[in-house]
Amino acid sequence: MKPSISDVLKALQDSWSLESTEEPDNWTQSNPSRGQCGISALIINDYFGGKLVLWKVFLGEDQVGFHYSNELPDGTLFDSTGDQFWESEELKEPSSFERPDKLPKNGVDRYLDLSNLVRSKLESYRVGAEVST
């Protein structure tokens, strides 16, 4: 049975860690989604398809980074890590694109590790649900 988007989001949230973040200097337990956007967007895409969305992150007038989210097949925008930003950061200029066929050059180990953790969490949720029914 295909997991729901809320189940995959919960599995992501339960799996994020200092080891999976792209921003270890900015990651905290109180902001666990910080630096998790690229690999999390890929994992959402693994389960639900659609497109990836690339945003530019601005601090005032200066671009300070990039952010990834998802456009689901029905056109719904979904951002599993949108809560990571500081109040002063602003997302602008989104562009959606098809997922490349190749794994990412940077962070492939983090992506594979997080993907395995999410899969394991989803299996444990399913087993837990079967036991409680």
C-alpha cells in the first residue's frame, strides 16, 4: 500500500538529524528541517512523483542560498522543510523542473541514508497500525 504524504512527512521529520543536514553549522534539534530540503524533496518525489521546485533564498536584497520543494502531479505545491527559515529569510523566484535521472552530485550519501531511514520508519508505522487493528 502506498503511504500517504502525511506518513512520508512524519517519517522524514522522525529521521532528520545532524548527519542528514546540508547545514551542520545551522542545524539544531529545535529546527530539525534546516538544511534538509534537497534530499527531502527527492524523497517526496520518490514516493509521489511530480516536479522539483527551486527557490532563491534572500536575506534583504542579497541572495544567500537555494531551497528545494515539490510540485505534486496535481499541481499542488508541497514544502516538507518550509518551516526551517529564519524570519529574515525570504523565498523568491520559484522555478519547477523535472527531476534529473542521475543522483545528486553533492549529498548522495545523505540522500541514500535518509531514504533508507524513511523507508524503515514507514514500514514500522505500517506494522504498528496492523498490530493496533
